[in-house]
Amino acid sequence: GDKKIPLGIFYRSERPSYEDQLLQIKEKPLIETPVERSSAVELFKK
């Protein structure tokens, strides 16, 4: 008979989605998070 290549799910890994891993959007949407602007001048002094 014909030999077929098996297709489908070979394994399954239970892990959180990308969105679940981001603390910034865990509580509320990113668009509702206030933007904190800071100067990079202090970083360049070091």
C-alpha cells in the first residue's frame, strides 16, 4: 500500500500565551497604561 507521512500534533506543551506573560497588559490593555517619559541623559553619564 501507499506509505503516508503522518501529519498532526506530535506533542503539546502547556504554557501561558505571550499576552499572559506581559505584566504590562495583565491587568488592563496596553493603551490604557500611562506612558512614563524619562530622560536618558542620566544613563549616558554612567
